[in-house]
Amino acid sequence: MMRRISDENGVSNVVSMVMIAGIIISMMGMVFSTYLPAWGKDVEAQTLYGVMDSFMDMKSSVDQLSVRGDAGTSMTTKITLGSGGGPVLGFGRCTGNLQLLQDSGSVLAYDSDGNIYGRARGSLTYSSFNTYVDDQTISMEGGMLIREQAGSSVMKGPPNMVLNDDLNTGRRVLYLLLSTIEGDVRSYSGSETYMIRMTLLSEVMATYDITSASFVIEVVTEHGSLWEAHFRAMALDESIPAGDLSFTSFVDADGNNAIRITVSGIDQLILRNAIFKLDVN
């Protein structure tokens, strides 16, 4: 009778390899489903934080250059539109778009008698293209810095407008900076880093005594509610009666959404009309 000799060493090796492969596949699945998306989300969030910081620097540049009033002076800000992603299948890659719209974000200031005191135009807008984080639009229009995400908009920086009831003189004064931004209207897209130079071309400051019944500011904007909220907050800070303010949303002749802000009882207007040139390199 022949004896059957069995050797299970080969079977054992195969089972070990299968188990190791299963462990590796499970670990890779965990990495791709959990860790890499979390990494990508963090990269996108940090990119958006950086863009917001750059826009705040640009708004600060506009304010500082206007205060100095020296034509020809410049300030430069760096902005990174996105991220090239990491070495693992490009996880974390995100892009953005930056565009100057010269006919957008216009502001017109006049009184109820039809006297026009100044106007401004030009808005700078950034739009993100993300995978994990809700896309954001960051814009600077009429001096207001706005962030829009998931259908909700918030003011991140107020416009250069101050409404003040002077307790000493009894006069109601409106301080107003109208900033026009000019420059190349081309669109910049991708994940690159650019240098943005803001140059003050000219500025005129004037003081007017207002004898009209009311003063009007019209802003072409998709964010009229933010402008209304800001003016209501200024009036509340100065204990100005709510009845001295009125707000009207309308569509202008070009089909753009706009808001008309009417303020009663303005005695004096202190106005700066500034023109800036924006260069992207």
C-alpha cells in the first residue's frame, strides 16, 4: 500500500500572500477614501484663506494710497489662485480665476436736486474651482469686500463710507471715497501665483454743503442686502433715525441688479474721487 504524503507549505504561502494583499488593499482604500480627501480639503481651504488675505491686502492698499494722496505711488500684493496638488495622483489640486470687470460695481453719488458729485466703477473678482470645499467667490466692489459661498454672502470689509452726526455742530456729515479701478480686463486662471500692483493715478478731494432734501448713493451689485445692512448699522451707531434712510432695489438700464440708498438730512459731503490702475504680472 502506497502512503500519500501531503505538503501544505505551498498552500500556506498562498494564503499568506492573499491575506497580505487584502490588508494592503484595505489600507489603500482607507487612504483614498479618508486621508487623501481630507488632505485635499485642507489644501483647498488653505488656498481660499490665502486668497482672502490677498484681497484684504489689496483693500488695505487702496485705503492707504488714498489717504496719502500721492499720485504715482504703488503697493504690491501677492495672490495664489490655486494649488498644484500633491505627488499622489494630484490630490489637493485646485484652480481659480481672477478677473477685473471695469463696468461692474459702479457707484454713483448725487442729491435729490439732480446734482452729481462723483462716480466710480470697477470690481475685482476671484472664483474658485474646488473638489471638496464649496466654491467661493471673493470680490471687491465699490470698496466693499465680499465673500460668497453656498449661496450665502458676507461682508468681509466695509466700503469707505462714514455717516456721522456731529454732536458739536449738529451737522450730519457723509465721508465718501469713490474708487475707480482700471486695468487689463483679461482673465487669469489656473493655480499660479501673481503679483498685483495697485497704483494711484489721481485723486481729488472736495467738501460740499448739501442743501437738497436727501442724498443718494446707487450701487450696481448683486449684494444689495449687504449694502443695506451696512448703512443701517452706521445709522444705528450714530443714533440716526431709521426713517432717515430708505433702500430701493432695482434693475438698471443695462439689466444689472442695483440698490439705491437714500439718506435724508445730509448737511455736508466730504468726498474723495480716486482712480487706481491695477497690473497683474
